Amino acid sequence: MWRPHHALARRIAGEGIVLLKNNGILPLRNQRRIAVIGRAPRSRIFKWRQLTHQSTQVDVPYEELRKLAGAAQLTYCEGYPASSALIRRLLMKAVQAARVADVALLYVALPGFKESEGYDRLTST
């Protein structure tokens, strides 16, 4: 469902992104093969507002990339599992996709079982 403030929220989010080093790569133009790596871009994210007990839905990054990619070929790889297990084949598949792509977009995030606002983690990872 489209909400009137969705466009504004999206613009604010875009302007709030921090890019540490660009070297002329962004904005992406004329890329034929784009590797999208990480679990986060395929997930619909909800931001929870503790005080109002409401959640706000934000865009799914991979879906938005597909809309904007034009003729570019997008390849998606999870890169890492949702659990704490290390699954080497996921990592190797992501590495191979990045090697053959013109550009690789990495979406790295903590798995859901480590994220929470309701408790403090006992470890730094």
C-alpha cells in the first residue's frame, strides 16, 4: 500500500546513506552484470517504533535494484546462512558471482537471531 510519506521517507533514507569511499564507481551506470551478495537485500525490513508500537515497512533492496537495473543482469547470492553455521559453498558461490560481475553490491548484516532491541548481546559479534 502506497502511503503519502513513502517517497519522502525513501528520499531521506537515500540521503542518509554513508559512503566511505567512492572512487568514481557510484552512481552505477552501464553495468552489464551486477552481483548482489548478502541475505539482507532479499528481506522486507520493518522498523519498529517502541513508543507508538507501530512498524514501518521499507522497500526490499533487491526488488528496487531489479526495477532500476534496466538491461543489466542481476545475480543474487546469499553469501552467508541465517544461522551461525559457516557454509563454505554459500561463500564460494558469492565469490564466483563477484568475479564474473562488473560490480558486486555487498549487503552484510547480522543474522536475525543476533539482532534485538530487547536485550544486550553478550558478545561483540
